[in-house]
Amino acid sequence: MSNSLLALVLLDSPATPDMSAIAKVLRARHPELGTEVGENGTLPQVQPNSPLIRCGNEFVAVMSMPARIPDDPGLWSRAGWSWPESKTVAARHRGHLIVSMLGQGQRPLIAARITTAVIGALIATMQECSGVVWAGQVARPAKLWLEMSSRSFVPFPDYPFTLWVDILPFQSDGKIGAITMGLSAFVGREIQFDTGKLTLPALIDKVNGLSAYLIEHGNVIKDGDTIGKDERERIEVRYKNSEVFGGLPVFSCVDDFA
């Protein structure tokens, strides 16, 4: 399996997906994809027990695991900001599915779109699905994923990137800030935005827009660049290891520099 965009679908009870049913639902939800189920061993690198779905020219593997995912208190603490029932769902699940695109070298956005579509089809087909953990960083309820994954292939900026990236507020040195979790799977760093000017809703909106831009275009912002919507808005971006979040590599954004 490939990259850091591996996803885990939580199951209230262990279950093995009917891959023919998954492919049928996937074709109905995303007719633009050429979808079919691969035979066991279709590709040399595939293990005999790895069910495959072919989506266009790509293959996605879905493996059923009759066990809980490793406990991660930090993940579920973050998830609680937007999903109050997340810890309850995490505590009750008894199995999970591992979903990942096969191979190396795909653009992260392409892998994210296809994997997200497959997960949506899994949830639509399996009543046991209760939540999704994306790239080990972001947890979302299955119902939300089912709804938003229908937009997996719509044009920028309307695809469901908020399934892939969390934006969390914080306070430090008398200022408010926001940090992303999950963006590093696409561009190698998170965004940490500290402001002495913006309100919290405006700050979240700003980080949301910058996250979407980076997911779409890749890491096109260089250390020391100044960004903004016009000449009056000057936001300095520095490559740093966060002092607030344990040395996490970030795009450090400041809007009140001299």
C-alpha cells in the first residue's frame, strides 16, 4: 500500500465488505469512474487476500480487520471539537477497514479524491460503519463522510477537503491562533496562523481558504513569502517548527509583522 493518505473506517462489529456491491454503489455515485472489482492477485504486488476495486487507472485496496484501531487520545480529543460523540464511537467499535490506493507517485489530491469516493461507497453499503479516521490525523462521523464524499470529484474548491483537514483554534501569548491537522499529508507541513487582528471566525475562514489552495496547487508557498488577497493584506509565511505544538513543521503565518 501507498502513502500517508491511508484511511481507517470504524465498524461497530467486524464485517467483510461485499466488493461487488461496493463497486455497484461506487458506479452509481460516481459514473465518471470506470469501476470494477479486481480478481485476487490481479496485480503482482497484491496479496491474495487483498480485495481490490479499480477506479479508472488506479486500484484501491480494502482490507477488513476484526480488531479495534490503536488508541489515540489526542485524535479523539481533537475530534470532539466538531464531533461530540466521537469518543463514544471510538470506544464501541470492534473492527475496522483499511482503505488505501495502491502504488506510488500519485498526486495526493488524486489519491484523496478516489479514496474518499470508495469510502463513501463502503459506508453506503455497510451499516456497521460508524466513523472514518483519515491519515491518522482527522476523525469524522460516517454520516458526514457519506454526504460529503458524493462531491469527491467536483471542481476546486468545492470538493470535500474538510474531511481531510482539521482546523483547531488556540491561544498563545495573548493572541488567538489556528492550527491545521492533516494538511501535512498533502504538502509536508501544517498551517499555524497567529493573529492580533482577526476575529476567530475570520481566522478560521482564512486558514480554511489557504488549506484548500495548498491542497489544490501543492506547496507553492516559499519560506519568507508574503501572501494576501490584495496589496493591503500582508501575511508573512515562514517555515518553522512550532513552539506551541511540540516542534511540528508548519507554515507559520503572521499578519501583524513590522
